[in-house]
Amino acid sequence: MHTLKLCGGKVYDPLTGAFQTRDVAVDGAVLAADAAGEAAFTVDVSGCIVTPGLIDYHIHLFSAIPSGSVRADLACLPYGVTTAVDGGTSGAPTYPIFHELEVSRAQVRMLAYLNIGSSGLTSTVSMEDPTPEHIERDLIREMFRRYPGELVALKLRNSLGIVKPGDEGPLRAMVELGEELGVPVVAHMTNPAISCERAAQLLRPGDVFCHMYQGQGDTILGPDGRVKPELWEARRRGVLFDACNGNANFSFRVAEPAIAQGFLPDLIGSDLTPMSLHRPYVYDLPRLLSKYLMLGMGLEDVLARVTIAPARQLGRVEELASWTAGTSADVAVFRLAEQPVSFRDRDGEERTGSQVLLPQMTVKDGAIAWAQTGFH
């Protein structure tokens, strides 16, 4: 007998990009080989979208730093997120504390980038220092040795006020260290210290250009309103572009023309912090996905950006983005509601969509971790 069965849902398969109305069964903590037979507990999910648990590839989860991070289980499980990647909140000196306080205690599967600035994002007043000669390379190497598979990338905020104007040194140093460690790097590109096109040229295949639709300072658009050729070329080389929203990292005046030209995100992270959880301009990851439905992306394409795309980036497709029997039973259930929903950006622009993904249930390791009141 199965321990749990979700019956009659519209099941999304990230491997094929298709939906199929069928049942999903769980045996203990893992997905069952098939859904035939009885279950100890059955939930009717007809009319709902059923997906593997979502992956938020960029969120801030070092809750010991209250000004800059949210608590993983509270910010993820009610929104269908079962795997969360911290966006470089911690630097190497504080990472063991982050691991003990957050990673080891969370129900959500937690991974992380490591900030190349030793202080990480511990203060909103005193910024991290990514000057190449100040990067603690030996300690960074030790952290990747100590936490293999948990630390998945290096992170740099390539912003004015953190990096000197025109200084390529920090980004070059991060790329070189990423090459040595065999991990991708993530370049935060809001109000960038070096141009978007130059940063994209320095990134390698598999590296991530972060906050692609931000509107401060230099952007991905040229004076003619077209996406710069160097950005298209970087994409052809395999550089990934993350639309992670955050509190100030998205602008309709950049996103709308870029999307109209076909420059879509490879990844959609939330970049959630206490400034944006349940508040403009993010609210939560499903609300962000609903924004991209409003911007013209299809439901299958939106779901791919938070399932198979980040799973592929993490090298864990079967484990995190498939219905393969014996893998962790992490499942998210949503309703796609037809109703007005408002989206705003920091420029004061507002748009209204007609569809919103409403979380109904999250299953983590085979157990119902959260459910909407009255859903079952």
C-alpha cells in the first residue's frame, strides 16, 4: 500500500515539457514506481497542476542576518519550493555558521553560492570587499572541500559601490577561482561596475548573469532598445541568464522589450529577502512565475525555469526534476486561477495580469509539509 496518493491532477513532466492527467503515488519518502493500488492517505488534486517541487535558484536564507535573509521553511514550503539555493549571503569565514544554523536544520533542501567577499552580505551599510588581493582563496578552497555538493557556485556583486567603476579584477578573479574549483560563478549585475556586455564576455559556459532585467545604470539593452549583441553571443556560448527579481532588480522597461525580442530567462529565482517576502516587488516565487505568464511566456516554459533548468545547472536532473521512481518525493500542487493580479517594479510601473498560480500543497520527502486550509 502506498503511503500517499495525489489523484487526478494535471501532472507536469519537466523532462518532456508536457502535462498528463494522472495520479502520483508515494512510498515512504520516495516516489512510487506506479500509482496503482490503494494508499493510506489520498488527496483529490483534480483541476490542479502537479509538479516536482520547485527550485528557487536564488534566495537569501541566512536568517541570523535578519535584515537580509528569510527563514527557509517559512519562505519556501508554503510556495511549492522544496529546493532552495542561497544567493551568496555568506562568505567563507561565516559559512560553517550558515551550515549549522540553516542548512542542517531546514526541511527544505538547501544549497548555496559562496560570496567571494569574506564578509558576505552581513550588512546593508558596510559592503563586502571583493578586491582580488583580499579574497581568502585558501579558506574558500577549504569550504568547497568541506561542503561538497552543498556549495554549488561562487558569487560576486558586480555593482558600483562594491566594485570600482570599470574594474574587471573582481570578476576575473572569481572566474579564475571558479575554473580552479570546477564550479560556476554568479555575477550580480544590478547597476554594474563594468558593462553588461563586457561582463557577459568574461563569463564562461554554465556561469550565470544575474538580474538580467534590472534597470539601474547599464542594462542589457543598447541605445536602440535592442538586446546587445554581446549578450546574445554569451547565450550562444552557454552563459545562463537569471531573471531573479529581488526588491530592486527588475524593470518593465527592460524586461518587456527584451522578452518581445525573444531574450527569455534561463532561470527564474526570487532573490527573496525580508524586504520582499509577502511585499512588493516579489511576494513569493509563484507570484513571480505568474508575472512571466502575463509577459507572454507559456506555463510549460515558466515551470521549466524553476524545475529542469536549475536542476540541470545543479547536475541533479533525475533527483530534482523528474518523476523517477525511488527519487525524493518532493511535489508541489497549484491552482491556476483566472483573476486580476497586479505586478509593480521599482520604477513605479504597474501591469495587471489575468492568471495567478496559487499554491495548494507541498510534499517534502513524502510527507505533506504544507497545505492550504481546506484543501484536503
